[in-house]
Amino acid sequence: MTLSFDPDAIALPNGHFVGNGLVAAEGVIDMHRPSDGKAYAGCPLADADMVDRAVETAKQALKTSKWGQVRPRERTVALQRWADLIEAKAETLAKLEALSSTRPVGQLIAGDIAVTAEQIRFFAELADKEGDALVPTDGDSMGMIMSEPYGVVGAITPWNFPVSMAGWKLGPALAAGNAVVLKPSEMTPFSSVYLAQLAIEAGIPAGLINVVLGDGPTTGNAITGHPDIAKVSFTGSTGAGQAIMGNIARTGVKPMTLELGGKSPQLVFADADLDKAAAAIAQSIVSNAGQACVAGSRLIVERSVMEPLAEAIIARMKSVKPGPTWDAASSYSPIISARQRDRIDSIVKASIAAGAACLTGGDVMEGDGYFYTPTLLANVDQMSPAVSHEIFGPVLTMQAFDTEEEALALADHPTYGLCAGLFTRDLSRALRLTKALQAGTVWVNRYGRSRDHILPTGGYKQSGIGKDLGREAYHANRKSKSVLISL
């Protein structure tokens, strides 16, 4: 049995999901498949009235189901059943997501969907293991820190990893006792709608997950500015995060978790295992064609090993196998849209015009779809567009250093601080630089997340506020109350 499928034969769950079923809506936002550029559907646009309906449905579901007050183990069991169904329906989910996104169907089955089920199980287990605390006070009193759900959480997810990003938002919010109004990207909405359908089938009370489709300016603003949305969680660009903060400030005050853009450095010292480093660095930039906020897009390498490392990376870049996302043999992703592909190309061309040397790639791939060649640019400085801008594509820059101090100076980006990579066999150096790097996550002798969901993720500087994953994500979906009792 092959996972390959005919993209024209897939039935789409097109509509908003409110309460316990689909709400039919006309598709008004044109959608194109990244793999071949074909227009294939229209995405509905939820206006303020539809968002109001979803929020009110969520409020009533919380009230009637008492989801936030039930025995915590009940939430755990329901979420575990949901995770089981996600695994059981992995093929359907994978086809829905591969059709419209940049994710190859084979990678979805082995990676994104399996990881999403794991993440939901992780958060499910926190529901009855993380709770209130007694705290030391003077002998004539008793102090407690109690916590409770916020109520209705507004969540907005990006197009690059639709299923797993939905899991990031829905898992901790539901485990913590909240309801959710979720807006997936208008470019990749269908897998999120199907996730909500599976939640009902798993026995999660209807109305706790509502999915409204639409864009940021209309639907996103209606969610983030809604007076009955108690908390907002967003993953996306720094610019969009700034807009969300502004909209919240105009309409009220509420907590938010923002995982935003990155321009992450990877530092390689001469004592590193260069084969291991080359494999990790190449994978970090060709995976999903570099369309990830954590992409390790800035290579900073000790001068004496720059040439052999570059050769090893280039060899891996040239070995990618582009193909449509619905072909199980494909392993290299298209760019999400023609507009984004052209933006990537314009930044590469501007960088070359400013003096960068293109060691490989630097071109739009011929044929159907929005593919771009994996690219390595050398002879760049901090002012180069390829170094200063978040490209969100398969473009890696390379800079040389001679001392640790110079490496750290090159690694420090004025805007972003999401992740960093470090390759060295020297344990003291690894610990010293890990402390010094201005990033919310540092990977040593590897690059990229593992399936250890206990590790939170989030950025420094303009790469975000708060954390996703880990216990931190669960606690971010509950508000605390201090209690002091005189005895």
C-alpha cells in the first residue's frame, strides 16, 4: 500500500467547525496547491459575527460540560482517546494536510501526525499531575497558590506545520480546562477542521473546540480583540505578532503567548565532528525548504574548517528530491506560494548584488509548483539582506570567525533570539557559550527539536513572549490565585 494519492480526489471538510459540526460557508479566499500551483478550493472568511458565534458556543460548552471543574483524570482520558484517533486516522489527516501545505505525505505520517498525538498525550497527563501548592507562611496562617482555567482561549496557527501547531495550542489549553476558538492559516485550514471532528468522535464535549477559517485582518483581529477571549496563543511572524499585540492593547488587556520569527545561528568550531555538523546543518535548512521559524539559517564557522564544511553541506543540499507533496517518494518541499518563492529569490539576488558569493543554488526550480533550490551564500556581513532578514526559505549564509568572542558577536542578531546551534567536542566551551548565546533554545551537537515534549520552546527579543510545549505551556493556560488563611 502506498501513501501516494490523487490530489483531485480528496474530499475537503470545507467550512467552519462550530459546536459539533461543520457550518457551511462560501469560499472567498483563493487557494493554490504549492506542489503544482493549481487553484483547487476557496477558504471561507469568518467575520466578527461568526467569531462571536464560536466564542459564545465555547462559553456555553464550558458551562454545560463543566470541563474546567470535572475530575482532572476525565480530561486526561478524553484527550488520550483523541490522540488514539489521530493516530488511527493518520492517513486521512496526512492527505488533507499534504494537499494544501508544503509537507510531503510520507513525512507527515512518520513525523508531524505521530508527534501531534504524542504531544496531546503529554499534555493530557499534566491535567491530573500539575495542581495547587501550599507555600510557607508564618505559623498563624496557611498560604496556598491555586490555579484555574482562563475560560475561552483564542489560538492562531501558521501554515508551515498545520497539524502539529494545532496540537501545540489545543493540547495544553484543553488539558488545563479551557475551551478554544482556533484560526488556522487560510492557506492550510482543512487538517485543523478534521482534528476538531476527531475530537468530537473521541468524546471531548462539543463546543470546546471551534475552528473558524479566515485571514488575519478580519478573522484574526476578531479573535484577538474579542472581549470574551481570555487568553491568546499565536505562532507566526514577528510582524503579525506585533499586530496582535497592538490589537489586544486597543481592545483590552489579556495574556498572550507568542512564538515568532527567528534568524537562528549555528556555530561550528574546528574540533567538531564535521560530518555530523554538516548533516544537521543541511537538514535544518532543507527541511520543509527552510520554512520554519527555527530554521538554522546563519552558519558561523571557525575559519580553518570553513571550506570542508561548506563542501559537505553543498553535497547534501544537492541530494534533495523535490516532488509533489502527494507523492510518497518526495522528500523536498515546495514553497508555500508563488509570492513567497519570489520574495526568497529577490532577497538572494539582492544579497548577491551586495557582494555575496552563491556557492550553490540561488534559483527558482523549473517545472510545476513553487520550488526553490537549496542555497548557500558566502562572503556576507551583518548588513547583507540574507543575514538581516528572516527569509523563510532554503537559504543558508556562511560567515567565518577566529575567536569565541567573534563567534558570539556574529551570532547575536539585533532582532531575533529564537534558537541557536553549537557544534564542539569541548564540554567547557559548550557550557560557556550556551549561557552566552541570546536564544530561547540552544542545541549542542544537533539542530532541531526532539520528541521530548517536556522541553519548552520560545524566544528572546522579538522572537516571542512565553513558552509553548513543556509544563510551561500547560501553566500558561491557567491563571493563579493567592490565598492566605488565618488559623
